[in-house]
Amino acid sequence: MNSIEVKVPNVGVEGEVEVVEVCVSPGDEIEVDSSLIVLESDKATVEVPSPCAGKVESVSLTVGDKVSEGSLVLVMEPSEGNAQLEESASEEKSPGETPQSELVQVAVPDLGGSESVEVIEVLVEVGDALECDQAMIVLESDKATMEIPCSESGILQTLNIKVGDKVSKGDIIAELKVEGGSSAANANEEISKPSNENKPKPEHDTDAREETIVSEDDAPAVLPQISGSKVHAGPAVRKFAREHGVELSRVKGSGPRSRILKEDLRKYIKSQVQAAQSGNQGGLGLPEIALPDFSIFGEVEIQQMDKLQRLTAKNMQASWLTVPHVTQFDEADITDLEAFRKGHKAQAESRGVKLTPVAFIIKACAYALQQLPQFNVSLDIKNEKIVRKKYIHIGLAVDTPAGLVVPVIRNVDQKSLWDIAQECQSLAAKAKDRKLSPADMQGACFTISSLGGVGGTAFTPIVNTPEVAILGVSKAQMKPVWDGGEAFKPRLMLPLSLSYDHRAVNGADAARFTTLLSQVLGDLRELLL
């Protein structure tokens, strides 16, 4: 069997263009119309298809090369089906038997009065065997998107437009080689034979491939690369895929010859997002990050993560990936609160209780949750419902040598400051002694994370799902505050950072929440109203 050279055809682009992708390698078995290389100019991306089925012997181009019409792409050995086609074609071309062929121009039809309509997708390539009424390009005006069909069956010889071009009624977009006489249909049938005869048809292989390709409704978060598969996609689709970092070989096309359409890409991307949000996929839909060998840089010690560390890492990652976080910052003037607290220090000692600022913050949050019940909910996304809670249990993040734990104080709205302070003290002691039971850490409606005893001016705490908000408290600082009259006065200001789930809480309500907290902490009499 004689080898043939495949060269760059007329791709409708003047001058040299860059090779951005080489789709085949020496030794590959390819089909007719399989993509060989992808070229990219300033305005469009174009695939160069294989003229026949066969085996690639050598590839003459690499990514980054500049080519033009006539440049050698590769050398290949045609398959037997193509040899038979050549023999039959030579017989048909004998004197007296060869049907006449003609070039037919394809023009833009009436566009309903629209002028200079943009080409947003090119669905065909030079060398394609087209059927009558097969879509060739997609146009988009201000009001609609429309497909331009092929006027006759034939072989596409030239393509005069590319994505981004503007066209109007009567513009010539392509030329077709159409076989004359009554043999036109037979010619098209013969042209399609090698493609059908050379396609592998083992049922098991087809089923296996379909199992690994993304379907429209259900897609695994990370799919294996489909080795040896060739993708059919237009320039606009390839550009869209590059912009979104999608490997086209992982997407199932719904167009002719499994051509990938933009809608297929959108469904694939949507499926990836849903897979990550579900948390059912390995690594929540994210690829694992390979770590280097740190020992080459110096001495290291490897420790196994304990159960608490593993659970914390898993829950934090799930919350960060699934919850759209927003953080509202504010400050509360706690000058009077601190004076009140210190004034009751002796009484607290007699009760055996430490009356810390956290007890006041917990009480204030319970009041705010009563006034703004939209913060005391959980979202049931699967069933599209909101769970509104009629109780107020508040979790308090406690830093222990073993890690972060969140014991829960129940029915805070029904307890006094002394009760809350006593419970905070006992739960913190149990946490540090690792004596908290699972029941002690369940049922919270809202969480408080206080770093006031450590330092810092503000931070962005992560929502403890399925709650919809968490309050971060930083270290109070004495600041000069304008008294509204004629002077600045020193005031003890407490930084507040409210992170919330934007699916359940809007920004205005978050601002109302922190404003209400600031008012209550600034004047404890607000709790009596």
C-alpha cells in the first residue's frame, strides 16, 4: 500500500497560522475526518481533518510551528477501504463513465431584515461530506440565533468565513463540489463508505467508552483521559473549552458525528460544579495536590492526623466549597459593658464563676437571633426547603491542644448571664480534658469563634454548616471615638466579623445583625426591651 502525504488545505485564513494542537502521533489508527492538527490565527481556530482512514507513519509538525496552505502535516498509510475507493473512483473516471462535477456556491439566505450578523460558530470543515440541509454555520443577531443550512449534498471545497465575521444576505460563505446527473446521490453514498466501514464496531468498546464520557445529567467530577479518542468541535467550542480549562476528550458531543456543541460544554461544566457541591466525589471534585519530598530540604517529622483533625479538615473543606461566604465587619463599643463586668467581679468570685465578655456576647447573639430569625435557619438544598428553628442553641469554638471543638450551649435565650458564664466555663474545661460527648457538640443554630484572648483586628471565620452564620470576635482595643459633640473620647471597641451563607442571608440583613449586636453590647439595657 502506497503512503500518502497530507498537507494543510485552504482553511480560509491568509498567511501563516500557528499550530496550537497536534491531535495524532505516529502509529495512531485514525478515521476519515479525524482531527489531525488545530490551527489558530488572530481571529479563528481551525481543525485540519484526515482525508481518509489509515495509519499515521510520521508527523511533520509540532505545537508552535507556523504553517500555510500546502505545508506537510503528516505521512500516512491509507486503509484497505480507501484503496478500494481509489480503485472504484479511477474506474468511474474512465472515458464515458465519469459523471460531471460542478462547484456550487453557498450564499447567506434572507435573514429577516438583519444586516451584518455575526458568525458565532462554524460547524463544518474543508473536506467534509455534507448532506442537504445540514447546518454549516451559526449566526447571532441582537434578537436571535440561527443556523445556515447546506443547500445541496456534496464535498466542502472552500470555506470563506470564520468565527467573528459579519455576514449579510447574499454573501458567499462556501463552495461545494456536487456530482452532476442522477449519480450525485450515489457519489455521496460512496464517499461515506470508508468512514462507516473503517469505524470500529465492537459493542463492548462502545459501551466502555460511553461509561467514561460525561452524560448530560450525571457526570463524575474527575474523568479518566480517553486514550486514542478524537474530538469533533468547532473553533468557537474549542476556544470556550480553553477559556474554562475543559479537556474536550472528556465531553460527550450531541451534534453530528458526536460533534461537541457549546451546550454540551455548558452541561459538562455545570455537572462538575454540582459534583463538587455534592461532596460525593473524591476530594470534593478537586484533584489531589502532590507533595514534594520535604526531607530533601532538611529534617522532617511525619505524624498521622488524628480523628479530630481529619474531621475538622473534611468539614472545613466541604463548607468552604459549598457555601458562598460573605463577611460583614463592624465594631461594638463595650466600654460600659466592661465596666459593668468588672464591677461584678467580686460577686462572680463568690459564685465560683468567671464572668467573661464571651458570656455577654452569647446573650447578645441570642437576642439578635430572636429579632432576626432568618439567621436561625438551615437550608435543605436537595429538597429546596428552609428549616426554621424555634430554639436557640449557640456553639462556642474552643481551642484545645487536640484541635478546635465546638460545644453547644442550649436554650441560651432562657438563661441568665450567670447560667451562661457557668456553662461556658464547664464546657471549656470538658473540651480541654477531652471529655465532651457527641451530644455536647450537636444542635447548634449559630457559632461564636472568639480570638479576643489571642489577638488580631479581624478575620473571616468559616460557616459551620448546616448553620448559616458564624460570629468572629477579635481583641478589643482602646480607640479615640468622636462623641458627637466637640471632642474625641477613649472608647473600648470590640471588632466583630460576621460570616454568613449568602444563599440564606442577604447583605442588608447581615448589616442589621451586626448593628443590632453593637447596640446591645454598647448598652445592656437593650436586652430588657
